[in-house]
Amino acid sequence: SVNTHILGHLLGDFSVLDLAYGATVEVKPEAAPDFYLVHIPVSGYAELHYGKVQTRSTPETISISSPSALSYVYMEQDTRHFNIRFDREPLEAHLQSLIGHEVHAPLVLQVETPSQSTAGAALIQTLDSLFLQARTVPQMFVHKQIVEQYKNLLMSILVSMFQHSYTELLRNGGHNPVPWHVRQAKDY
């Protein structure tokens, strides 16, 4: 017999899941996904394949796949994990609002981040709070503004605290640093 545990919230263009399948699971998407998937093992491990890149995700590691990158997931029998899924467009729009202009290249997040890092702890503690409230006060998730606030908080943690292709731009207040020769020409 398989003992499956799923606590999930499909909240429009993002979802949060607490999953334990009770069996070995292999996922091979037929089409390249158009979403970001944050995978946080609570116990056990998972192997995630991003084309030719492979990572082993454990409770010490948060793994993040960017759109079109995830090609295969293997989870051992006793793995319990949290997943957060963000559709590509809303997450990139959120990034645009933070940097103050259009995103021209895809947002690519660093594949692995330590769970005990500041970013990892912030994300895990926010999810713990969300799941606690979902169990004790599920009625709050019928209110769209509360769902939007959780979504915005999780997106802000992801793009503000995790490493990605726009990290330096965010650190510079949304402006590309001006090269020395351009500054010299402007001053002249």
C-alpha cells in the first residue's frame, strides 16, 4: 500500500504543495514547462535534471528550475518536500516592477541554494507560516487580496534574496552600472 500525503493550494498562477508520495516517483514532463519550480525537500532526497545538468536535492539544499529547464525528477520513497510553482509571466513582471523597467532576457535562477542560508531560511519560514495558516484558518485563502500578498511575498523573497541573472541589477537599484569609458565621455 502507498501512503500519500498532499497538502496543496493551487492559487491561480502559483501554487504551494507539501508532498509525500510514499513511493518512488519519476516525473518526465512531455513538454518543457513554462514555470519556475522551487523544490525544498523536508526529508529524503530528489534528483532533478535540467538538460545535461543534474542536482541532488536534500533537506540542506533548495533547488530551483527556470522555465524550459526541468527535464526529469526522481524522488525516493520516503521523500517529503515543499514545492512552489510560479508561472513565468507573473514572476518576470514582479521582477520588472522591482527593477523599474522591462526584462529583456529570461530570468534564470541559481539552481541550488543552501536551506540554511538567509534566503533559504526566509523562504522556508514563510512556507511554514502559510501551511500553518492553511491548516488552522483555511477560510483566509478564499480572499484574493490575502492570496496576492502571499504570492507577492514569496516572489519578492525569490527575486530579492536568491541569486539569479538580474541580481546585480537589483543591487544597483535597477540600473546597469555605467562603464568607466561611458562615464568619462559623459563628463567630457
